[in-house]
Amino acid sequence: MIEIVDADRCIGCDKCIDVCPTRVFDRGPDGVPVIARQPRCQTCFQCEAYCPVDALFVAPLVHPAPADSPFTDLDAVERAGMLGGYRAVLGWGRGRSPGARVAVQPQAPQ
């Protein structure tokens, strides 16, 4: 479930708005996407994967996180290295190795 849009990192590119299959986001008056319809989120991670500046966090939950959850705390998510974490696992972004190359190791024939 989408939980965080970091306005300080966001560059207003609208990629998250464009890739979201359920139209969760609206463009805010300042150009930063707003989570307008969170219950529609399918936890597909597309917004987080396509964000070029790692400004989004999708929690691995199918329902919104409780208000006191660390998943809703930008500082906690950032300290844990989870902001844009799905994108990092994929290997997308500067200085990262594509995830498929490191996740799948060739097996020796038997």
C-alpha cells in the first residue's frame, strides 16, 4: 500500500501518476503527487519502481498502515533504507546492478 511521497525528493515528473493502474495519485497544486485514493492501491509497486528519485514508499501491506506504524514515518523509512527500496532491489537507478543479474545464478549442469 502506498504510504509516503517525499515532497523534498519529488521532482514533479508525474511518472507515478502515469504508471498507477488504479489512479491513486492526483497532482498537487505544488506539482508534488498527492495520495488521493489510497484504498485503491493494489500494492503493485509500479509507482515506486518508476520514480527516478526514490521519493516513494510502498509498504508491503494490502491495507493502509496504522497511523503509529513505522511505515508511515518518513524519517524511519529513510533511516531503514526503504525509501525507493523496491527500485533498488530491481537494480534500477544510477550505480545499481540489475536485480535479475544478481538474483539468478546459473546452475551447473548435473
